[in-house]
Amino acid sequence: MKTFISILFILFICSSSFSQKTIDLKKVSFEIKNQNFYIDSIIDNRQVLHLGVIEDDFNNKETLRFENDITTTIKHFMHAALPKTDDQVPVTLGINKLTIEEAQTSIDKRTARVYVELYFYAENGEELHKVAHFEDQVFPVSNVTEIYETHEQRIRAALEYCLWSFINTQKANTTNSLIKDGMPDTEGSTQEASAIETYVPLGKWFNMLTFKRMTDRHNEGWNVSYTGFSDHEKDFIIPFVIGYGQSSAKSDAVKERGYNSVDSYALGFGFNGFIKIIPGIYADLGLNVPIGMEVLRDLENKKSNNFLIGLRANQGVKIIPWKDFGVVIGAGFFQQWQTSKVINRNYGFALELGINF
């Protein structure tokens, strides 16, 4: 009995964390003048049979599907757009990809995407046209419900784009055209040939909290920072970074300059860039402007303050072995110039440890 209850509990957990949602694709007609073809049949060539996996408001995984199978759903949509008549030429539509993606793409924005890749075939099997297209829409990061409710609109927009691409290409092909004159051009429809090759998936968003221990010839200090970035397929990634640091000058260097102690407090702003070496390992390059305050005590223990502004360059490596949640490890070198009354120019080494989520 205990075993049976345990199995039911596991099944309940799995079903609650990985459920299914359906999308009802609306059959909306739009005007196509003088068309002499219709979509006769649909071939589903997709390797992945669902439309995508997204997260709900509670971070549970949900698989997206149409209410009916994809061939029936797309056929109904195409018949509404291209009503069949006796004098029309049948065309077969092959669906290679139809996917839905969602990803956080900035500190406060989330991008929803529909990507579609279609092939058009003549009745004898000849390939007439191929086209790939994606529809992107950006939302506030908290609008999870609105994103789900508008996936259907982006699917329709992507399918309409592909249909117009086929129509305009056939209209331009004067040697073997299925389409008569009279259809409007669609902006961007001549760019579909490169869309299959240039498509870049939406990247996973990383949030990182890290603690960095820093040491150089004359100072010892630490820095805490938040870093957020989207890990996409591009070689160069620009993260959002904000940090706070504190350092203390070593006693020998301080006394040589007539002070008993020197402590610095600074916020860091600037430019950071990650270069992906392999998945999970990044070269970290940055140029930052630390702004803060220097607190000095002279040999008579008299306190004074000095405004700090500087320029710091850093080069290092950052390791993120687990994408969803895990440890962040980093190491690197830095070079710094600042308006200090004790040490203006310096260089040193830093070790970093934190978590990503």
C-alpha cells in the first residue's frame, strides 16, 4: 500500500510540474486576389512533434500543442485563406519546423517567438519554394499570461508571411508561375532564403550573485555583484552588471605616505563582455568606472575623506557548469587607475565565487 501511494505521489508531482496546454489556431481569411492555387495536403516533417516547452507563473514546465493534430489545424487555416475552386492548381505544403519559444532577454523584458519553416511542392513532387520566418514580440518579464494568450496570433502572422512569400516568388517566376498578376508585395518577402541559415535560438537568461576576493600590491578587498545576461549563440555577450566593493590599503604602503589607514568604498559601473569559449565557460573582459569614497586616517588618527573616481580593466575566465542552478567560479587579472591620495595606479588578481539561478 505504501508503495502504491508513493507511486501516485510521484505521478502527481510529475503531472503538476510538466503539464500540457493547447492552442486553438483561428481560421481567419485574408484577401488574395486572383490566386489560382490551393493547399491540397499537408505533410508533417517535424522531428519534434510538440510546439514547444514553456514555463507558467509557478515555473512549472508546460508542453504546447494544437487542439487538433497539426496537419488538420494548418489545413483548416489554409483553406480559410485560400478557398478551393475547380480551376485552381493543387499545392502540397511541407512543415519542417513550427516551434514556440519564450526567454528572458534582458533584465526586465521577455521575448516570445514563433519560428516556422515551410516547403511548397507541386502535384508531381517538384519543390516550388521554401521559406523560414520568425515572429518576435517583447513583453515585460512578468506578463506570462499575456505571452501565452498571444502565441496564436504570432503563429498566424508567421504562416501568412510564408504564404505571401510563396505567392510573390511565384509571381516573379515568369517561366513557370502558378500565380496570376494582382497580388500585393509583402515587405521582406525576398529575404526568406537566408532565414533558415541565420536563425539564432533565444538564449537562456542567467542571474548571478557573486563574491570576489581582490588583492594587489598595496590593497586587499572584496566586491559583491549582480550579473544578468542572455546566453545566446552569438560569440560576444554583453551582460548587465552592478557591483559594490570595499578595499583597505596594506599598512606598509599607507605609512610610507603618511597615513595610518586608508579604506575605499565604491560602486562599479561600466562595460562587461563575455566571449563564449565552450558551453559553460566564458572569457570575461571588462572596462568599469568605480565611483565612491576614500576614508583616510593620518598618523595622528585624524580622519579625512576623498572622492574617488577611476578606471578599471579586467580580463579573466568565468565557469558556469550548470545552467539552471549551480555554482559560478571565476578568476582573472585587473588594472586600475583612480583619484586616490595614496595609490593612483595598480594591478592585481581576483578570485570569484557565486551562484547562478
